[in-house]
Amino acid sequence: MLNFEEELQKFHPSVELDQQEESLYAQDTTDLADVLVGLIRDARIEGEEAAAAAASVEE
């Protein structure tokens, strides 16, 4: 039978896992929300440019 208290005392986190965790947190990752905000911003800018071009043609 396992003695959980004894096993917990033996536990030591892996150095490799700590290094991997640090490298993952150090990266600047873009999530889906950031991608969507960028797409909406680009679409809005393109729409404003198209509206401005159409207004200049009408004049």
C-alpha cells in the first residue's frame, strides 16, 4: 500500500519541466481574441479607406 505522505516527501520537481515552464511564460503568444481584434481593426480601416475613396470620386 502506498504511503502518500512518504511519497510526497520524496517528490522533487523536474528541472527540465521548470525550464520549459519558464520558456513558455517568457514567450509573447497571441491568442484567438488578439487575432480577432486585429482582423476587425484591419476591416474597419479598409472600410474607412473605401468610404473616403468613394466620397472623393463623387465630388
